Amino acid sequence: MRPPKDLVEQVESRPYDVLDSEEARAEAGDNEKSLYHIIKPEINFPEGTSEYDPCVYEEAARQFQLFQDKGWLVQDPDEHYYIYAQTMNGRTQYGLVIGAYVEDYMNGVIKKHELTRRDKEEDRMKHVRVNDANIEPVFFAYPDNVVLDSLLMRYTATTPEYDFIAPVDGFRHQFWVISDAEDIRIVTEEFRKMPSLYIADGHHRSAAAALVGAEKARQNPNHRGDEEYNYFMAVAFQASQLTILDYNRVLKDLNGLTSEQFLDAVRKNFILEDKGTEIYKPARLHEFSLYLDGHWFSLTAKPGTFDDKDPIGVLDVDISSRLILEDILQLGDLRSSKRIDFVGGLRGLGELKRRVDSGEMRAALALFPVSMQQIMDIADSGKIMPPKATWFEPKLRSGLVIHKLS
């Protein structure tokens, strides 16, 4: 199910979890066709209404039905795959919109690298249940595949079904329909050969979609295994095409230490260099940037402080968490600590400087980005990455395609 070509730019939106209620309210404005009415339905209630209020979920379902009744979302007559291309800073990545098999998620063929929180899962499960649909896709990576790459290039040389520049970020989004039966067979066959798929972004959405699918299977006495609820919607990209940005930290305090005491503690495990007042970005793995008291410092992890053979221990996010955030600052659980915040790399290191210079934060720590290969190695090893380790960009736009479960 998807918007008619002439309405797609009115319907499409950013994902539900990258903006708050007030931002969604502002972006939707007086556009009744905006998908925010379904994915952020609290905007249809007085300001301050909780997004978790039961009436808000009911409003999502009411709006979803309204969009169908009004013809703003229309069911495709046949089953297709779709191609979704995103262009950021002159670089394009090409994804395939697929139905991912719930059982593959449950038995670990679809691999994850992050822990999920039950409260966030339950929120998305309620949204899937009430709409009986996956309104937003999840973001997968798959091992590079020359057959699929060739097919993608053939389709993307033709005129797209959708083609627009998103208003907020200025990135280009294009969309093609794979309707040829032989091409559909090829896509299915190539995915069948893959040992694994990898969740890049959207762990809570993946968990919620799969759990609701499994729930529907249990509730159906005549369950066969080929019903729509056995699948949830994903956009899968070739791993080598994906861009992972740095995911940086801003710190509220130095755990009672003076700047000098903190820097002395850091020197125990890092080679420290004062880089002056100009913004300094980490240039390589195991190098960090620290912003403190108007100065940028380069921190290079000393040999012996990490294990190159351990897929987790080699990560910069693990090194900085162990040796700075835990040992020196004693921050505790990063997912719940109020003494730290996280800033996606798209905002740039100037945002770290701004938040420290304003007095809101005491210091900032910038990291070198994780690689997709590192993520796949961790997922393959069955381990979990430390919190707030990856920031994928561009984000998928929501509303280009929707998957109904019945």
C-alpha cells in the first residue's frame, strides 16, 4: 500500500523516532495528508497529551483508515518488490523493500547488534497491532551481491515512480516498482541464498513487528505460515553502500574532578595532545577528540588498552566507555544516565562545541565512526554493541510504502 505519485510528497515523513511531538506538529502543519497523523498521532490532541495514551493509538488506526478511505494510500493490485534509493552529499545507496520472515528474526537468521528496551518494544507493538500493519520499514544490510546489484542498476536507469528532495535534510529519495515476474523470482532466489541479514537501524521496530507476527501466528488456529503477518517490512541495502556517521558524547560533569585531574586520569590510558581551539576531528580508529575548557585534545588509546581479536573490545565506543565513562567518570548505565547525552554525527562537531560553550555541558567526546564490517562481525559473533554506537544517515523516509498484515 502506498501513496499515489502526485501525493507522495504530502504523505511522506521522517521516521517516528527522530523527532519529538512538537517537531512533528510543526512539520505536519495544516497538511492533513502527512503521515505524522498516523505515526505521531498525539499531534491531533492538545499539546502535552502523552504519546502513550490509549486514545493516541486509537487515533493512529482511525487516521490509517481515513488515509485509505480518502485514497491517500492505495493498495497495489499485485505483490512487488520495490527499489528505494537515497542520495546524500552526492552519494547514492540503493535498497530493496522486502517482506522479512518473522521466523528468521526469531531464530537469529536476521541478526541484531543492539539490546532493545521492553517499554519501547511494547509501544511499537501496540502501534502495529492497532493498525494491523507495518506503517514504517526497518533498515537492513545484506552482504554485497553482484546479481542484485546488476538488477538494481538496470531498474534505476529508468524513470522512477517517486523522485523528491526531502524538505528537512535536502536529501534525494527515489522509488521504483519491480513488477516483472522473472525479476521478482531473481530477488527472492538471491535472498534465499544469503546466510544472514543484519539489522542496521530500527531494532525496536524489528522486535515489535516480529513479536506481533509471532503473536498472530499463535492466535490463528488455522495458521499455515504464508499469511502476511509472517512478514514484516524492511528496506535492505548492500552493506558496502551504507554510511555510518560518528555518534558522539556530551558530558554534564567530570565526576567532581578539576580539568587538570581529569586530563591526568585520561593520560593513564591515552596519549594526549592539545590541538588548540580549532575543531579537531578524529582521523583514525582508536583516536578520539576531547573538547574541554575551549580546547580540543587528541586522545590515542595506548597499546594494550584494547583487544584487536575481540569484536567488541576493539571498538572505540567500548574503549571510551570502559576507560573514560566508567573508570574515570563512573557514569553507570549509558542508556539511563542523566549525566550524558548523545549527538549524531550529522550535526557536526560544532554542535558539541556549542553545547559545552553554552555551559549546558562540561565536556564533549568525539569518536571515529564504526564500520559496517565491524557491526556484521559483532552480529555474527552473537555479541551486542555498547549503547549509542552507530548513527546511520540518511534515515529512511516513512510513508513511501506500507505493509498490511491481513
